[in-house]
Amino acid sequence: MTANIFKPDPYRIADIVHETELEYTFKVEAGVKVDHGQFFQISLPEIGEAPISVSGIGRDWLEFTIRKVGKVTHRLFSLRRGDRLFMRGPYGNSFPLDEFRGKDLVVIAGGTGVSPVRSLLKHYFDHLDEIRSLHFIAGFKDRGSILFADDLKDFAARFHAIYTLDKEAIPGFQSGLVTEHIRKIPFAGFADYNVVIVGPPVMMRYAALECLKNGVSKERIWMSFERNMSCAVGKCGHCKINETYVCLEGPVFNYTKAEQLLD
Amino acid sequence: MAYRLSLSRMDELLEKMRESYTIYAPMRFEKRGRYSDTDLVRYDKIRSVRDIVYDEKSHFSPKEVIHPITQALFHFTEFEYRESEVDERPVLVFVRPCDIHGIQRLDTMFLENGDAADPYYKRLRDKVKFVLMECGKGWDTCFCVSMGTNRTEDYSLAVRFAGEELLLEVKDPSFRPLFASEKTADFRPEFVSANRLTVRLPEIKSRDVLEKVHALPLWESYDTRCLSCGACTAACVSCSCFTTSDVAYSENGRSGDRRRVWASCLHKDFTVMAGGHGFRKTPGERMRFRTLHKVYDFRARFGGADMCVGCGRCTDRCPQLISFAATLNRLSGEVDRLNAEAAAATGVSV
């Protein structure tokens, strides 16, 4: 019989970090090669499967930062350190690090959209020599929804970082939507650069439009899509947009492609 | 080679075939139709050739033999997922030419799309052989000729029913010994060469036209008509979408099945993610998605043929009497207009 592409394997939960009341980071013992931006199907017997992006990559572990929002994630939140969860993957493409090499990089993330770019940011935190500079805008709804507070402090020390909350300003965080801060990025001063935008669909759309308004060309913009999926291997049909399967050709799309994906 | 057999003689041979094959054909389920006092014609295991409903179009397609409505993928406990098992016996299915084409479309999705073949589809598909049933004149909702799916050579046996007799072409050499002592006949299946319906396919010539097709007001007309019930996609031979779900055997038991179940892009939860955000929120948008998948997206992705094979079962099953043929003709008219406008704008003749 053909290798079973749907079969999940068991992994041990090494640690669970409470980022917010609704978002936990699960550290899983797994020595799997994963690229920044890829995702796994996390699988719980009795409950089902859900696509979850990788938020941290280590030599023998992976992290998933998960919002308690559906059936699978509700059950996940009842698990404890030492418990097992099942998963299969990694799936999908990844951020084009080769394209980013030697150029300036701008990362704009909103809310849980910070999770899929966290491992990328951590990579450049350790290998800042691979790129010319990194500008990072992160936006959260309010002080209660800030993710990765410690990482954000580290990133601010090494990157050009702007952190913002939708409606309030607190130490370290300005006020306003991420789109309001995009004009502060010195695009005109960059020789060559790329922009990564990840967040809720509306945020990605308006952040991209704001970038275009600031003279960024479409080819420089990269986005990561989120879709309902049952299989993650191009069979179930849920993530199809036009002739594109987000699980196969995505989740990372250049804007020239993303703008053509008509739901 | 071809043979002329009485139905009773064929039943004797069928009995022998059933020793090694599981045999499926469209069968009548009396009073099980959608409306009172109507029958349902769908696929099931037959014991006699007299079980086969050959003079009507089955309400459901033979895809359920290879892509079952619900299928256990794994049996799970708290600690493991164990792959479900499958009957090892080869399968013989009585099908129409359009269905053979439809199953080829399923092959493309399940075996070719993505990096690896779908193991559950493949393990059933590898066992299947087709018995082609002649269609005669076809039926009033068929448009196989327009879709180029009225003919096929991809079958093991072909049959024409003629009262108490049947004519059988044996193409697959493995069946020849079984028929060695039967009366031969001169028979090749005939294919439908004209349907009552003719469908013109939309020829979307540019990205710009595609975007305009997405914005056509015609889709909105389905907002009130389409019930989002998914009856069309369930009847369709080439619709392949599914959702996986876990079913526990008992309330407190930690064991159960992970199953996959047919899904429909017409259902409003098809794209909804945890948290409630979804895409394609109106019936019209979902109708557009299905239509374009059937006659544009599939071909754009894989080349070759369109996904729709013109069996017309979606039209037959729609409780709102939405004709897919009419939808396609309507769309093609709009696309002609958009192509002409695009050509006029660029000064190029159509």
C-alpha cells in the first residue's frame, strides 16, 4: 500500500507557555526539518485535525502558538506538559529566505499573525548578517492580547521595531492599527527589500494597500494565507481558490499571485 | 470478442464472477426516492443481472464505490491511529461512458494533485474494472457530447441489454476463459452521438475577463434560488471534496473512527475556519465557485479536459430545478460579451 499521507504521529508536549488567556504556546519534542512559514495538521483523537502554523523551530523541538477558538484548540488547551498530541507535516511552502538574503526586510504582523513569522524573526535575530536590516511592525488588539512579550523585547533591541495596540498606548507600544505605522518605514532609503505581511484577511489587505501607497511594488510583498483545510495534501478541496490550493502552493504567496486569488 | 447470452445464462456466469469479484451496478430501491411513491436508483452490490437498472439514469453516480460517502480512515485509541482495512477483492462496476470519464477526473484529483497519491482512493481504485453500459439515446438532462465524454475505450466489458438477452463485449483478456463456450456475436457498444441538450462552454480568454466573470450579476440570481443543500455535488461523479471528522464509539470511550465524509462547496460552512471567519458567504458566490471549478479551474490547473462530464445528475437532483446546462449556456453568453468588450477595448478583432 502507498505510504499513508494522512497518518498522524504522536509527539510529547515538552512545555506549555501561557501567552495570553486565549493563546498558549505548545513546545513539542520533534526533530523534524521545518522551514519558516510552514504548518502542521495537529490531530487529536475524538476531536479531529486543524492546520496550525509553526511559531518556533529548534533542533529537536517545534513550537505552535495556538488560539483557543475551535474544537481542536479547545481540547488542546486541556492538555498538560508530558501529554502527547498527534500531528502530521510539515506542509506548505515557506518564506523565501534566499530572496530576502542581502536585502532589507520589513515584517508586518497583526495579532495571531505574529506566530507564523516568529520563527523567521528568531532566525534573523541570530543571523542578522544574512540581511541588511529588519523593520518589524507588530500590532495587537489590546494589552491583554500581546503575544511573545519577551521575544518582542529582544527583537526591539536588534531590529527596528514598532509595536502598536489598536486603541491604547502603553510603555513599548504605540497606539493605532499597523496600517497607520507603515508610512514610518524608510522604503525610499532601501536599495532592495521585501515586505512580509501576516494577519487577519482584512488587516493583510489594508496593510498591502498601504504599502502600495508608500511606493512598494507588488513583487516585493509576501503574505501568508489561512484557510479551512481537512487534508493539507491537496485532496479535500476546502482551501482551493481558483485553480490554486493554499495547502500546496501556499500558504505563502507573493502579492502578484495573492491579488489574483479571488474567493 | 463478443457474445450473445440469455439473462439466465449471464446470471450463471455472474455467480462465477462473484466468487472473485464484488460487483456493483445501479439498482432500484423501491419507494426510497425523494418524493412519495418514487424509487431511488443508486449503486449497490448485485446478485443478478436482473437487478441492474439499465434503462434509467442512476440518481447517484458510481463514484461512491471508489470514494464512499463516509469512509473510515483510521481507528483510533488515545495512543494510536490504526489504518482502516479494506476488502481485498477486485471490484466490477457497471457504468456509463460519462462516468468512466468522471472517475478519470477523480483519478486526477486523488492520485495526481499534490505530492502523493491518496492511499484510500488508490487502494479501491486499483481494484476497479468497468463494465460499460450502453446509453441508447441518453436522457433529457445529459450533455456528454458537449463535454466530449460520450465515448470511451477504457472498459473491460461492455453490455447492451435486449429484453431477455444481452450482448457482451469482452475486452479484458482475463475474462475470456469464462465466456469460452458461449455463443459469439458481432457486437461493439454504440455511443450517444447527439444529446437533446447542447452546452456551449465559456471561453475565458484573459485574466481580466476572469475577474469580470467573478463580478457578473448572474451569480446573484442564485442567491435566492440555490438552497446551498449540496444535492448537486453529492450526485456529481467528479465532485471529490471531503471533510474529515472523528466519531467516538461510545460516550466515554476513548476509541473511535476518523472518517472522511463527502463535503460540498455549496454548503455555507465549506470555507469557515475556527472562529467563524469564512469566504464565499452567499449562495451565488458558491454557485460561481462550483461552476468555474467544473468548466475552468480544473482545466486551468491540470490541462486537458474539464471536470464536468455532462452527466446532468446535478440538474436532475436540484430541488430548485437549477439546470447546470442552462447555467453554463448563460455563463457562456456573458463570457462572449466580455470577450468582445475586451477585444473592442484593445482594438483586436475577436
